[in-house]
Amino acid sequence: MPTRSEQLFTEARQHLVGGVNSAVRAFRSVGGTPVFFRRGEGAWLEDVDGRRYVDYVLSYGPLAVGHAHPEVVRAIQETAALGTSFGAPSELENVLARSVKGLMPSIERIRMVNSGTEACMSAVRLARGYTGRDRILKFQGNYHGHVDALLVQAGSGVLTLGIPGSPGVPAAVTETTVTAPYNDLEAVREVFREYGDELAAVLVEPVSGNMNCIPPVPGFLEGLRELCDASGALLVFDEVMTGFRVSLGGAQERFGVRPDLTCLGKVIGGGLPVGALGGRAEVMDHLAPTGPVYQAGTLSGNPLAMASGIATLDVLGREGAHAAAEAATRELVEGLRARAEAAGIPLSTHQAGTMFGLFFTETDPVTGFDDVAAADAERFRHFFHGMLEAGVYLAPSAFEAGFVSTAHDRVALDHTLEAAERVFAGLPR
Ligand SMILES: *Cc1c(COP(=O)(O)O)cnc(C)c1O
């Protein structure tokens, strides 16, 4: 008998491309059938066959206070009853903006959008419009949403000039995109020597979260800041994933480096579609309507999404809430490391606030894309399916980071570590 998930996936493939609405959900790299869920509560997910899982995906990051937090649900319900969108200003936009600015002092002005992709797309346009330059530097293995100019597959070599990473992206759109290896300041210096006065912006995930989780090596972010200051390029931190996770004030707070612009998404909407672009007022004011760089959105700043973000940041910002989730993440990662070691499985790990990375490799620490690509994909596949079977939901790819919420309590952690101990012991050698 096929499971209910299998039945639903069979039908989904007749309606949706590949049966999914976001490519990463399709289980392509691990094999098997995506699990269909019917409910989430705190740290737990329940699938359509009634099985329960501790969730470390958390909708790929947004659910920093867990699923269906009562205060978030109430805020959404009460706001929905008053109308979901006005296409005109509402007070909740001020409230969320104030809350974000309070946590990230580099943000003097903010523009709400509907996704991380939109935030990054607008950041590129604004940086180009502000500087009057066209070139953008991004890093190998960093993801900034499916923005044409940023969908550049980094090839080998230090200076890989923009080759489109997807059909449908004209070479003309990416030829102004330069890539460099993450964490390699020498390579970045070389790019600046070649193109320094043509660069509009350097876009970086201050902690990489889209080649699993890789923190910056000491001096990397500081070096980017100095190079940008010297050349007049804007430093753009893509904190769509790291914002309100690496610390409450994002990676910029944790590492003490102040970007010119910050892209936000994920946690800022607490599970509803919100993205944001913020930064120095002098730069941000180049956006329409105060400036000439066009940007707009029918549903941008809608009260429903604002209410979800406000409630989420409220709960997360309470005394000790984020710190406790960070401590839970540390316990999880250290517990997994100890159990892998006891089982004789080489496991390299990273933690940055409530984000974590697991790598089946002898390389420790992992610092860049090549290290992640060289990890044992087959072993990850076995680990993933073993954990899924044991009631632990991890992202179905070795290139995704893991996430912990304020709802991951003793019960959830113990369940995870006990499962991992059994799964490590049973992995093929
Ligand atoms: C998820 C993500 C994006 C894209 O956000 P969407 O809301 O999926 O469009 C951009 N940058 C980073 C760093 C992300 O993790």
C-alpha cells in the first residue's frame, strides 16, 4: 500500500511541475518521495500519515519561534479579520520597521517587499543606481534568490566571469557579475585590483547558509568592508537567512561589521511572505519615490504579513529567548558530533547562532564550497533517510543548513540525539 504522502505526490505531479512549488522540496538529491505535512506545532511536524518529526527545516528558516506559535497565530487571525491588504499605508509597517531598526542599527531606512529574492533584486538595482556602476561581486556557493544577475554558477579559478547558471538567463545579464571563492580575501583583492572602480556592490551571505552552514573566517568580512570603503562599492549583507538567527541583530551584530545595505527575509515574516531591504538613509533614499531607482509592490508591507513578523520578532526578542535557542543548537551540534565520533563516523560541524551545518567529511573546519562538494553525499543520503524514519526531519540536501527554534526543548533534543545514535551506528562503512 502506498503511503498517503506517496498518493498525494503522484497526484501533485499531474498538477505541479515536478510535484512541488519550490525545486528544493523534490527530494532529488536524496531519492524517495517528499513527505506531505498536515500540521506543525512548536518543534514538531505531523505528516499526512500521522507520523511525527522533530523539524530542523522550519520552512527553510522563517519559523524562529516554532510552528503555530500561539501569539503569532493570534496576531495573524486578529489582523486578517480587519482586512488582509489595503495597497495603502498602515500602522503595522511602522511597527515592524521600528522593531528591525532597533535590532540592526545599520538600517536607517527600510523598504518591505515580499521575498528574499525581491530584496536582493532591489539591492542590486539600488546599488547600481546609487553608484552609477554596473559590476557586482558575489561568492561561489552563495545564494541570493533566483535573481537573473545573481544566478551565476561559479566555475573553477579565482576570477570566474559571469556564466549564467540557468537556461533562460542571457549572458548579457550576467556578464557584469564577477564571482570569487567564499572566505578567500586574496581572491577578492584580485577582483578589486582588476575591477575596483567598476564595482557597484559586493553581495555576501555573512554566514553562508546555502552551501550548508559555513561561517566567515576571521578577517573576511572586515576585509570586504575595507575594500569597499577604498573603492566606493557598497557592501551588501544578504541576511535573508542569518538575520535574527546568527544573533538577534544578525551576522552584522555578531561580527561587528556594518554593511551599507542589508537584505532580509525568512524570519522577518515569521512564516508569511516578507522580505526587506534596509540600510543607510542616504543610499536608501535613492529608491522611488524619494529617488529615481524604481521599486514597488502590490502586496508589500501588507498588514497580515507585518503582523506575523512583528509577533515573531516580539517573541524572539524576549529576555533569554534567542539565547536559549542558541544554547539548544549548541547542545544539538555537540551531541551529534560526540555520537558520530563514538560510532567512528567522520563528521565536521558548524554552528552560528540558531543555524547549524553537518558535513560527512574529514575536513574540519569546512571553509568553502569545494569542501562541501567533496563531502560524502552517499553517507548523507543514508543519514537523511535514517533520521526521517526515526522521526527527525532534516532538509533533503547536503547543501542546506539546519535550523533550531525557541520551541526545541529537552524532549525534542533527546528524541533527535537518541535517533542519531542509532542511525550513525547503522550507517554503511
Ligand atoms: C532564502 C534566501 C534567499 C531567497 O529568499 P526567498 O524568500 O526564497 O526568495 C536569498 N538569500 C538568502 C541568503 C537566502 O537564504
